[in-house]
Amino acid sequence: MQGLLSAFRRLKQSQEQEVHLLLLGLDNAGKTTVLKQLAAENISHITPTQGFNLKSVESDGFKLNVWDIGGQRKIRPYWRNYFENTDVLIYVIDSSDTKRFEESFQNLTELLEERMLANVPLLVFANKQDLATAVPVAELAEVLSLHTIQDRMWQVQACSAVTAEGLQEGMNWVCRNMKFRKK
């Protein structure tokens, strides 16, 4: 009986360490490249996501279940089907695509107004910082009005999905946030 009880405890503890991450952003922002880098997979051939990708990644004692949902305009209405049980929202933005900043701002604003995402921590990956045309993180945070967010923890992280620079720092923030929330 004692062995069965400790097996149940271990199972319960491992389930408590699972985290549901929702990876969203406009098409061509680099979401799938971020996901593949986190999963240590080859990124040499990435195609637009027509539905979703799901990967589980171990990080800092957590099993991170990362849902990468396509960002094409016709797919965005279906994002809400993935909101339930989201522990952290990761929003990826192409820092070099200034023409789409307003569209990205509008989509992020709508996401933050969703009831099922209320109080869910937000990590913004300011992707493609390796490009000369990338807007600095502070300016991007201003464009997205991140300083006005009062109802949740948030972080903006400069990154390059291609080089993986900044991705681990973002995931470290996620894990620190989850440890804080689990207490």
C-alpha cells in the first residue's frame, strides 16, 4: 500500500509541474522556429503552420507543453479554442516588420481582453533581433503599450529564433513565474 501511495504522490507532483504554454503571433513572426529551437530540433526547413504544433519541453523541473498555433488571418479566429488551461501566453512579434506592428498590437490587445486568458502571464518574444532592421526591445514595448498592462505579470525578451539567442532567458522567466504562482 505504501508503494502505491508514493507512486500516486509522484504522479500528482509530476502533473503539478506541467505547464501549458500558448505560443501566438502573426504569421511569419517565427513561432514555429522558436518552438523547434526550444525542442532542440532542426530549423533548416520551416513551413507556415496551417493548424498547430505541440511539443513538450523539459525546463527547470517543469514539463512545458507548448502549443504553437498558426498566425494567418484565417486561422486567428480559432485561437480561442486553445485558451483553456493556459498557464503562460507567449506572443512572438517580428521586430523587423514595422509595417505589421499595428496589426500585431491589435491582436495582442484582443488576446489580453479574453476572459479565459485573464491574469495569465505574458511573455513577448521580440524576435529577429539579429536583423539590422529590428526595432529595439524598449521601442517595441512602447509600440505594444506593454507598460499599461496591470492585470498580469509580463516580460518582453529580445531574441532571435534562428540563433536561439534570448530564448532560454525567456523560458527561465516562464519557469520563475510558474514557481512563484505554484507557491
